[in-house]
Amino acid sequence: MSEARINRISNEKGDGGPSLSGITTFSGLNYFVPPKGTTAERPSDCPPGSIRFNTDSAHLEYWDGLQWLEFEATNDELGGGTGSNTGLGNRGLFGGGSVAGSPNSDVIDYITISTLGDAQDFGNLTQARRWNAACSSRTRGVFGGGEDGPSDRIDYVTFASTGDAIDAANLSVARGQPASLSNEIRGIWAGGNPGGDVVDYITIASIGNAVDFGNLTQSRGYCNGLASSVRGVVAGGLVAPTTLNTIDYITISSTGNAQDFGDLTTSFAAGASFSNATRGVFSGGYGGASPYPRHNTIQFITIASTGNSQDFGDATVSLSGKAGCASPTRGISAGGVSPFNDTIDYVEINTTGNAIDFGNLSIARGYIGGCSNGHGGL
């Protein structure tokens, strides 16, 4: 067998290589090696369709003429662990929070939403913090903001693997207690403290620093977000000394200020929220005025319409500082405070009724961020 090794081929001017046209076949049976480099080393002067391997994210990516985007390689039917994760289905993540004896945690847990059982360790955030908020595409979970200063950090993980988060970018305003929501393309954070009525967004596949989207109808922190593929909804929150019944909405693909959607049946702050493509659900939180009693109320909206929320049922425990995530059929709320709690419960989103016990987090904690690869925005 003969072999030819060619280190460089250039054109006649010596300022470039040959152009391959028509049907070009690579005959290697095992693999070919594309160019590679870190996120910081991405070029921006290449033609659309250029391909490289990102050594930070460990993913192939392509240049669309404006930005680098990852090749989508999704598998919603994840599983393969212990506890809840012995089954297959959409994966839910819960990151950060506070634990007894420590103000901040960097723990990320995961569950398989279609099953029942305890959460399992996924990895760690790049920064221990509470009151972060998470959003996601089918491939990436993204955790933004939080209270450790406050924080403007944006971390991401890849659902299909386990491991520690990667520090990718920053919010436009450092803040804790924001709401978060997303479709497959954009991740959005709204409100928070400080920051008040700020709404900013990222492109999830290429994660750069967040840019301004617009403003909420009212400044507030401790609010909750959810989405369909078209519309994002932000509800509740706190303007001391009272909690709010405000519901705002935005069109995710555009930019601009939020508009009034309707009112909650029960005002709340710091609850859990989740959605499928049609229905959004808010669970628990604390309500009223100081000393802010926690409650177990679950209420829902129809995302495509506007109007007031309706009663859904009751959570298994009265808690605030919970995290939420969802598959197309099932909504999950996890953790919380009063005191620090490891409860995970669930509802079937398209029905109404009281929540049912799912299992437990790996460690009891509250003020958590939650997301999944199967929520209503995807």
C-alpha cells in the first residue's frame, strides 16, 4: 500500500488553497479532523458554512455569516443513572441555592421527568450562588445571575452529559432573584434585584453577553417566568412590603417592553414556574405582606391568550424559593425554604389537581434555578 503525505497545498499565487467543487468524497473510513480552538479563538472573517470544533464546549460549530452556532445533536430521551434517572425521558436540572449552614451552594442535580425517584448529582456551577435563574434549549441548560455579590455570571451545561458548568458570559446587569424563560433560540432574564424592570437576552447556541430586550411593566424581584415557543410570561414578584399579582408577557423573537397579561388569583413571590406549549403553571411561593407567609397554591394560565390565572390545585408542601422544570406533559417543582427542603413534587400539566410526591433532591436547599430540555418553549 502506497501513501502520500502532503503538508500544504496552495494556489499559484501562494495566498490560499484550492477550491473543491462538485461532489467531493473523503475516503477515510474512521474520521476526519476539522480545525479546532477555544471560544475566544473563534474567527469572524470566514465564509458562511465554515466548520470548527470548539475545545471549550466540546462541540462542532458552524459560522452562519453572523455568529457561531452549534450543530444540534439532541436526544430528549436521556437517563442512564440512579434514582429517577434509571428511566428515559426529558431531563430536569436544579442548580445553586442555599443550604443549611451555608449561604450559597454550587450543586447541580438532575432528574428524568417522566419517572419517579431521587435526584442525582450532575456537577457544579462555576460559582456558588443562590437566587440564580435558569433557562434552556434542547441541548443546553443556562444559569444566570444570582446573589453572591450580586452576580452577573452566565454558566451553561450540556444536558446529554454530566459535569461542571462552563462560565460563558455575563448579564447586562448583575442581579439576583430574576425570572427566566426561553425558546429554542433565546434565553431571557427579567427583573431582579438590583435591576428592577430590566429584561435582557442571549442566543443560547452561541452564548455571548446578554443584551437589552426592554423592560417589565413594573420593577420587581423574586418573580417567575415561563414560555411557549412564541411568548414569554413573567408573573408575581415583590415590591416591599407586599407581593404582586402582576402578569406580564413579551414576544420572545422580538425586542420591546412587556405588556399586561392579566392577574394572578393569589399574589406570590419566589415560587416555582413551568410550562408546556399551551399552559403555564405557578406553584407555591410566599404571599401577602411581611412576614410573608408561604403557601401551597398552584395556579395556571393559557399562554396564547391573555387573562387572569385559574386555580390548579395544591403543592405537597408550603414553600418559597422553589425551582421548576417541565416535560411536554409533566411539571416539576423542587426544593424550597421553610425550612430548607429537599421535596420534589409533580403535576400533570394538562389536567388540574393536587401535586404528587416525586422524590428528593440530593441535598435540601432553597432559592434554586431550574430548567429542562423539554419545556413549553421548545
